[in-house]
Amino acid sequence: MKKLIVTAAGMAALCPALGILACHSSPSSSAADAATIPTARVATAQRGDISNVLTLAGQFQPFQVVDVHPKVSGYMAHISVDIGDVVHQGQTIAVLEVPELKAQLQQTVFQLKQSQQEIARTKNEINRAEAEHAAVHSQFERLKQAAETRPGLIAQQEIDDAQAKDLSSEAQVDAAKAAMAAAQEHAGSAQSDNERVQALHNYTNVTAPLDGVVIWRYADTGALIQGGTNSNSQDLPIVRISQSNLLRLRIPVPEDDVRYVRPGDELQVRVDAIGRSLTGKIVRSTRNVNFETRSMETEVDVPNKDLSIAPGMYANTMLQLAHVNNVVTIPVEALVLNGNQQTVYALDPNNHIHIRKVTVGLEGSKLAEIKDGLNAGDRVVLGGQNKYQENESVSPINTQEPASETVQQSGGMIDMKAQQADGGAN
């Protein structure tokens, strides 16, 4: 019995020790389990915008440049404009002296008056012929009626003579009318010749064909000016006019970005030379990529009513290419290419990894658009995804990532301050 009691006592003494050992062993095993769960950098899918922006340098050009030639040759009697003058359409800018043209004009005026007098004379001739014909015809009708009433009273010879006179007077009326037609045709010819010479004479008064600025003057008072009627002629114009109240901003769009350029697209324009910023719209493009520069010339119409922008100035432009708004975005490093399929390692509420297929839209340098496969608020693993397995539990380390991104591509910019500094250094 003593032996049994001792054994029981030993067991009684051993139980607390075992309990203490058990208490100490449970936290250690939990810490070991936690140490075996890997950590993972995690970002949350958000709604945001992704924009791809191209910055380019452009140059302003006049909307039109016109060399003003006279249509007639003559001596410069007076020129009323000079370089830098603002002119308006229809404004007289020069007057030519052409003496022989004045003589031709006077001659056509005389011929026109002469033809008008001929018309008046033939009109009087028609009236006289018609009056005479009316009297002769009445006399013939009376004789004819009397002969019919009392046969034999009037000799037939007398009746025949009266009829002949009637027909003759009628022919005179027709002849007078024909003379009138000829006189009217002659008057029309004289009128056309007068208008032609008058038009030529009007060309001695040279006017501006459009609103613009005189950017060069080629002639002075007394100079002999040749008419610009021959396109092959090398004769100098009187002045050169630039339409500067509306300018063309020409920008070379690189070949890779041509597909994004469409008429009506807006772009931001900054003119550093005058400290002015504005918003413009693409109006036209050459639809042709230059073989040497591998770029397409694109134009923006810029109003310049105050003429503050001078043709030839440079401008820096910012053109928005591909862009999406209010879409689901995730960092690019969350994407994993599995064959031809893009995937992400997403976490469920219990922090277990699930590999999902996603459809990627516009991709920037840091963010990517997710069209399908993720929703805003879903969490994805960033980097080192090959370390994790499907349904594996991880300890997430949340990172704060931006929801939107603007990617800027540079196609060439003009730094006016740098150019001025270089000019000062030289």
C-alpha cells in the first residue's frame, strides 16, 4: 500500500509540473506558426484616371501669305503702306499711272456714246417708217373696199399701185427694225469693251485682298511695275501681306502617336515669349508621315486678333493622347504575365491568395486599367508573386498607391530661358 501511495503522490507532484510545461509550450507553438506565414506587399484597387500626354514644340505660321501683284503694268504713282502696317480687305495700298490706258478708256466711252446715238436715230427711223406705212396701208384698204363695193369704179392699176406702196412701206419698217437690232448689238459690244477697259483701269488702284500685316515692301514711288498676269514671270510684287489675325500652329506629331490625333482634340498651348497660355483644337493634319523626320505635321488654328503672337514664334504644346476616366486601376507591378494571359494575385477577406485572370486596358508607367477581373476595393499582391501559391495564407503589408496617373512623353520642347542664357553666354 505504501508503494501505491508513493506513486500517487509522485503523480500528484508531477501534474503541476506538466501543467506548467503545457502552459509554456502553447505560446511558443503559436509564434512558430505565425513565423511560417509569409508577408506580402498589398495594394487596393481604386477608381481613377490614366492619361497619356505628349509634349511637343510647335511654330506659329501665318494663316495666309499673299504677294500682291497689279494686273496691269505702269508707273507707281503712290504707295500708301510700308512694312508693319495693318491693312484691311479692299483698302487701297498703291496707285499706278498708265496714260495709254486712260486714252483707251476715253475712246471706249466715245464709242459707247456713238452707239447710243445710233440707237436713238434708228428708233426715230422706225417711228417714221411705221407712220408712213400706216398712212399708205390705210389708203390701200380704202381703195380696196371701194372697189369691192362698186366694181369698176376704180381702175385695177390704181389698186395694184396702192398695194405695192403698202408692201414697200412695210419693208421699210422691217429694215428700220433690223437697223435697230444692229445698232443695239454694236452698243452691246461698245459697252463690253468699255467695261473691259474700265476694269483694267480700276486695276491701277491696287487694293489689299485680305486683312493682314504688310511684312515686306518691294516697290517705291516712280518705279515701273510689271503686271502679274503670267505665272512664270519673275517680276516682284508690290507688297507681301500676311494674314496674322488667325495663325496656324504647326506641330510635328511622332509616328507612334499619329493614331491618337483626331480633328477636334484639344491641347494646351504655352507661348513663353509673351507669357501666354491658351487652349486650342486640332483642325487639320497632312495625313502623311514625313520620310525623314518620321512625324506628321498637324495644325491648330489660333485666333490672334490683337496680333500679340508674331508668326515664327515657338510654342510648347501638351496633347492628350490615350486617356480613360473613372476606371479601376492597380499598380503595374501587380500584373503577372502567364503565357498570353495577364493575372493578379488577389487576397480574399481571410488573406488567402487567389490567382485571377484580368483584362488590362490602358497601361501607364505606374498604373494599369483593369477592364475585367477585379473590382474597386479588391486587394492585390505587389511584386514577388512567384513566391506564393494558390490559396496560400499571407500576412498583408498594406501600401498606399495613387489612384490616377498622367504619363508625359516628350516629343521636343523649347526652353526659352535656356536659349536666352546660352545667347548671353555667347
